[in-house]
Amino acid sequence: MEQWRGKIAVVTGSSSGIGAAIVVELAKSGLVVVGLARRVEKTEALKQHLTQNVRKNLHAVKCDVSKEADVLGAFEWVNSSLGGIDVMVNNAGVLRETRLIDANNSVPIREVVDTNILGLVWCTREAYQSMKRRGVSGHIININSIAGHHIPFVGDLMQSVNIYGPTKYAVTAITEVTRQELLRDDSKVKITSISPGAVDTEILDFAKFNIPVLKSEDVAKSVLYVLSTPPHVQVHELMIKPVGERF
């Protein structure tokens, strides 16, 4: 991780769960971290998990990634205040209780699509443009899901994964399309999809169903792993499951 010391990392969905764990691990590893979240005060509170000399390297910026104007404003601040972006972690994601076949479900369906797909695309675009302008060999990491590779039958856990699964399939496809575009751009920027199984986070409380789960810190450590690879190594897809998962 020494190659990233002092570099700028942007993490979306940083207020809780996986995003919060990633922010803390990156900051501890010597990066300057910008956490983007709607609940910006929760990102600010993460400083209590950091030593005094590291706290100054965590910046909390209010941003709803489903709103393109918010994304543009946040990245403008990062570029003007910190000089640019070296690592982009697209973690923000939402899940809503509905079924695809339910009536009057346009609002929750759009919320998931706008956050999980479009928000990721807007952030990737702005981060890459910052990397390209400065000629840096950065890294884009998409926090995906096993639901981006097969649709798990959730049974009694919930009614349906509804549009969440298809949005994660989109993340899998977007990762590959972006890799091809970076290749055509003759860019040394890496891109990685990390696909966890069940994780004990706010998005869905798997723990109450008495099934094996990962911790947010497990996923955060996987981010450190892919970042620690040498320049010629690109981890394209990393799938992580808790032992005993039946999905």
C-alpha cells in the first residue's frame, strides 16, 4: 500500500457499513480520503476511529450520487481542494422493499437504478477524467455483489431482490465495458469489481436470519488487497462469501 500513501481516494456511500469500513482502512493506510454520503455527519464521525494525526486526512462531503449535480459539485471540490483523484471506490448502493410486479412502485425502483447504476457511472466518469488530466495510473473499484452474477433465492429473507439484482448485473457489465474503454484509451488505470455475499450492513440485516455473514471490515480488507497489487496486475473480479453461505 506504500504506493498509495498520500494519494487521494474518494469513497461513496461512506456513512455506514462497507463504505465506512473502507474509509477507515484507507485512511489508516496513509491515503487522504474523501467520503461522499447523504448523511455527511456520520462520515465526519468516523474520525473517532482514527488516530489524531490521521484524522486530518478524512474529509466528509455531502453528496447524493443519484443526483448528477451533486456528483459534479463533489468532484469539483475534490479537484480544486485536493488536486485530483487517484482511487475511486464506488460503494453507494440501495435496496428497496418491493416486487417488480407490484403496482405503483416507480419511486423505489428508480431510486435503486439511479443510485446503483447511474451514480456509479457519474462517479467513475468524473474520477477518470481527473486521473486522465493528471496522467496518473489510478484505480477504480466497484463494490458489486454476488447478485451481480446470479440472482439468489432469498426465500424468507424478503419478498424479492426486485431491481437490485439487475442493477448489480449492470455493475458487472459496466466494469467490463469500462475496462475495454480504458484499454482503448491506452490508460494504465485499473478497474476491479468486488462481489461480496451476505454482509451484515444496514442495507439488509442478514444477521437476524441466523445465516453466515461477512463483516464490513472483510470487504474493506479486500479493497486493500486489490490496491496492493503491482502495476502489471489487475484483479478484474473478486468474489467473497462467508463460509457456509447457501446463496
